[in-house]
Amino acid sequence: MKPVGLKGVKAFAPKSSVRLEGQTCSLGQSRRKVKLMDERPYTLTIGNGDYFWTNKDTLWNYVQTLSDQGAEKHEGTSQSSGITDQEKELSTSAFQAFTAGNYDACLQHLACLQEVNKDDYKIILNTAVTEFFKNNQMTTDSLRQTLNQLKNQVHSAVEEMDGLDDVENSMLYYNQAVILYHLRQYTEAIAVGEKLYQFIEPFEEKFAQAVCFLLVDLYILTYQAEKALHLLAVLEKMISQGNNNKNGKNETGNNTNKDGSNHKAESGALIEAAKSKIHQYKVRAYIQMKSLKACKREIKSVMNTAGNSAPSLFLKSNFEYLRGNYRKAVKLLNSSNIAEHPGFMKTGECLRCMFWNNLGCIHFAMSKHNLGIFYFKKALQENDNVCAQLSAGSTDPGKKFSGRPMCTLLTNKRYELLYNCGIQLLHIGRPLAAFECLIEAVQVYHANPRLWLRLAECCIAANKGTAEQETKGLPSKKGIVQSIVGQGYHRKIVLASQSIQNTVYNDGQSSAIPVASMEFAAICLRNALLLLPEEQQDPKQENGSKNSNQLGGNTESSESSETCSKSHDGDKFIPAPPSSPLRKQELENLKCSILACSAYVALALGDNLMALNHADKLLQQPKLSGSLKFLGHLYAAEALISLDRISDAITHLNPENVTDVSLGISSNEQDQGSDKGENEAMESSGKRAPQCYPSSVTSARTVMLFNLGSAYCLRSEYDKARKCLHQAASMIHPKEVPPEAILLAVYLELQNGNTQLALQIIKRNQLLPTVKTLSEMRKKPVFQPVHPIQPIQMPAFTAQRK
């Protein structure tokens, strides 16, 4: 699960399936992990408006340039000319009025300036920005439309930025990137930001820092932590050099007046604020990379600079969550003073929603699923209340982005929370409720293969039911005897049918209708397979070399480069919002899980050829966990038996094929610098195998032997079947013998003509030793190769959740 967090601070990091970031989204990754909304968890960030012209003077970069240079102005569509004294005076007055918050006066000065220079598009840009601030940043649609018109006016596109002339339009591009950021169009915003970064040297210092901070935030939101760390190193160097230059000027200029001292103090405060923000971004990046040692160092810096603010406490809570210190994580969340938060109308973030979501992620990791879903519902209620307040201010249906502050466009976390709720409900054992949550979330996150797998698991669980549901109504003899009819000589035993009919949504409707049916599960699994890349290695290598040189020749700090080099295998990943992106090993695990589920669903639908195809592909995977290998052999054997290929099925049912039944999850969450104990604590709650999996190699081989006996029965090799049956029974406790094995023993005795012994087996509900003939007793026992048949157990969750 992903934690919902303040911008810049990842508390959930609900990340993430329920992600403290996917796994639940950190309900974000796979079934064992819940992402805090920061699972992802989900990244907590405060002040979504920080990048929308935080320094107001940057809005007037060109106006000041005109005034300072006093010689030449640059226009988008006309020739350059000299700047008159009237233009200088008007531009200076407009800037001062804007800085003072007197937007009406500023607009008047800009109107006068527009009459003097009708062809200067930068005046139109500043007018649009001033009107935007005059309307309390609630006219996003109008501002967006003006920026698009200006872009067309200067006949320039982002892809065509290739020279210093484009630097003149940098403010226009930056404002467009800010709007794209708030519209959650992160890929487009990154494309604009990276183009601006290529020409960053001629930019004014504050504007260059704003571009870098915007790119850092975008990289973290898209899980490109390595790129974010690179830019943070550039920012640190930029701030350090700027501070040294200012100190040098102050020393040589003998500036001792009061204004100079105030300016120096203000500049120092801005530098400290920028450094604090850099530390917070580093923590978020290290949390994404699971580099706990590096994160621990930065956490100390954050607490020293930001104190006990909500972002710092949420970040530290996310850090403790990853270390497995869940109680401490809860304590840190509870210590945050939510009442001091400015509110979502100013920052664009609902702190209460993030708080409840993060608590839900933490309790998910503690396996307290009912408490977890309680907190997620609280988060949903807070989110719905906030969205209702925002919707009340919107009056024009044609302008869906207006009538509310632009920063609030990022407030709604409904679909991330639904993702977290769905994963949590799936673990609780409420697949139908989980399906309703996830089917709504998939409308937004339709490109997430992991989410399609979760939907398929909901369908499987809803149709398979629990062991209690399967035997409901068949209490006698553990579901072996359905009823007894007749009396005396005509008294008969009616055996229960062992085939469970799926009655959920079995009304003959189209399989494309989103209901929890096995037909829809097959569609979900096909979507998941199609979303996985066919080739993972070559593109990854190309992308790794490309990313290493994409941001220019600036060098990173030794700490950042060391952490990046020790991160995941290559930089290529597959985005899987709202959970964590899928790295190489996670893609391999996910593909195995999807193939296992696909084979199971195909068997349930009677498509034996497709089931065999999926099972064979599963067994061919290079990195296959022992539990999925066990299931692959069972599913392949069942499909082969249905295709009347008994000999091939017996090969799959050899007990020697089972050497390991562990889940064998190799996630990308390897800590880059933490000790082993921290990793074990972090993963302990996620690697717990479902109860339907064999608890040991012995129990798995027992299942294979029971199934092997069934296969021999189909070939009328009853002696071999009997040996397999009794060999399996000797390996487990008598009470653990499944009903199918009891019925197999009854069938064998009936075939052997031992009717009374068959009745005794039914009455006692346990296997009885077979009466051996003298010739059989003289024969030496020969070990027969063990090959099971139709699986006795088909887990509801055949795949390990990522």
C-alpha cells in the first residue's frame, strides 16, 4: 500500500498493493506489502504549490531583464529594439505592485506597457499570471488556454528547443510544466523540464533552482530515484556556489547598511529552506530505493532542519515502517500535529487522509487486516469530504479545472485508497468486496499488470470459496457421505459429489462484463500478460546507458553515486501505478504468478489445451519458486489427464519433482545499506505462505502421491495405485488424509472385490490396511516412481502477490 503523504515527504512510500508504497499500494507491491499513501507506499508531500512561482520575482524575469539591460529587449515575433525610460518605469512599477500583492495596480501598469509594446508576448504572459493570482489561483483553465495560445504564437514546440534562442521562452515552458504537473501528466511535464534543464546555465539562479526542484519532484513521483539524486547533487552544488558568490560580493562591497543586512539574512533563510527541502527529497529517494543506511543519515538532517513538522514526522514514520518498527511508526504518526497543517485549500493535500491511510498500511504489515480496512475506510471518508467541498466551488461544468485552487487538483486520492482497500479486503477473505474496489481502481490504473492479477485473484477466490464453503452441507464423514437412504437390506450410502460447481454470477452473460466470474478472470490474466514486456534484458541495458548520461555532465556526490550504483539491477522498470514500479526480478515473479493463475483458470473453464500451454510456460521460467513449480506440475498433469495423455501426466506427478515449496520471493526491496536484521524485519510479514500451500516438502509429495494413485487407476494399474495411496498415507497424520484419498481407497477396494472393507473405510473415515495375499507378501517392495494426478488442492491464490 502506498502511504498518502505530504509532497516532498513520503509517508507511505502507499507504495505500492496496500502501499507503506504497493505492496498493498506501500498497498503497492504485492500481497504482503501495504503502501502508505505517500505503498506506496504513497509519497506524502506538503505544499503542492511550491513549484508554481514560489519566488514571485521569477515571474518577472524578462521584465527585470528589460529594465536592467536598458539596451535591448527580446520579443517572440518582432524585431528587437531599445527600451525607453517609460517602459523601464512601467515594468518596475508592475513588478513592485505584483510583489506587494496589489494585482489591480499591476494589471494597470501591464496594460499601459502593452500599449507601448503590442507585440511582446511576455507582457501577455505576465498579465495572465497576474490575473491568475488575482483570482486566488482558481482560473487554471484560462491560464492553461493562454499558455497554449502563446506557445502557438511563438511557433515553438518543446521538441524543437535546440538553441539559446529558446531560452527566451523558458518561462513559458516552465509554466506549462507546472500546469502539467498539477494535472498529473507527469511524463509530459518531465519532457518539458528536461528540455529546460539542457539550457539551465544562462538561467537566473532562483529560476534554475525552481526548474531543478520541479524535475526532482517529478522524478520521485515517477519512481526514478536515481535521477532525482543526481539532480539533488547538482542543486547542492548550485546553492553552495551561489552562497559563496554572495559572500564574496558582500566582503568586497563593504555593504554595512541596514538594508544589506536584512537582504543577507533573508538570503540565508532561503538557502537553509532549500537545504532542508533537499534533505527531504533525499529521504524520499532513498526510501524508494530501500537504502536504509543512507536514509537514516538523511533522516537525522531532516529532523535537525525541519524539526517535528508533519513532513519530517511522516518521513521518519515511513522509514521506521520499512525497518519493521511498526509500533514506532504508529507513534511517530500520532505525534504529528495535524491541527497546525495549513489545510488542503493552501497545500492541496488532506493530511488527515494521509494519516489514516498510513495507519492502514502499517496495520496491514502487522497482519491486523480488520484494523487496516477500518483505517482505509476512514481515509476514504476524509477524501470524499474534501472532494465534496472542492466540487461545491465549481460552477462552470465546462471548466473542470477552475473554481478551485490549482494545488487542489492533486488532492483526490480516491483511486489509490480504493486500491489499498481492495488488497486489504482480498487478504481478509472478502473477494467480492475487494473486486468492487479494484474494478473501480482499474479504470484509472489500467496499465498496471499487477492490478489485473489482483482482479483475477478476486474472481478465483469468489468462485472457489474456502474449504468450509466447499464442504458446506456435507458434514457427514468430512464430506464423503452425503446421505443414507433405505432400510435393512435396501439401506444404501449416497456418496457426495466432489466436484464443486461455481454458482457465482453463473447467469450466461458475456464474459466481458466486469463481474467476479472465472471467464472475466481469464480476460484479466490475458491483459496482465499483454502488459508485461516480451524482452526485459536488452531494453534494460539500453535504458541504463541512456539514463546515466541524460542529465548532462554534472558530477554527483560520492554518496549519491555509490547509492545509485548499488541500487537495482539496471534502471529499467515498468510503471505500475499506484504501486511501486516493477523491476527485473519483480517482473519475473509476476509473470510466474500470472501463468500459474492462468493455468488454474483454464482448467476451471475446461480449456485443457490452454491450461497445458500455461503450465508448460510456467515450468520453463528460469527463476521459478518451489511452490509455483509444484503447482505447475499439478496443473500440467491435470490437463494431460483430461487430454487422455496419462503417461505424460505420470511424469509430472513424480514426487521427486518436488524439492522445495517456498514462495522464494526475490523482491527489489533489497536494502542498499541496511543490515540483515532490518531486512528480515521488513519482509517478515510479507513472506507468509497462504494456508492452501503445502506446509512442507513432505506434505507436497503426499499430494503428488495421492494424485499419482488416481492416474494409475485411470490406467487400471490398481496395485500401483494402492501402493501410492498407502505410501502417501504413511507420510502424514491420519486426520490429514483428504476426502479424495478416502474415496480413492474405496474405489480400489471395490475394484478388488472387497465390498466390506470399502464400507469399513467409509464408516471409519480412514484408510485401512489392505488384506494381502501370500504371493503379495513374498514379493519384495519395489519403489515405484511417484507421479500424482489431478490436484487435490487448488489454492485460491496460486500466485505470490507482488
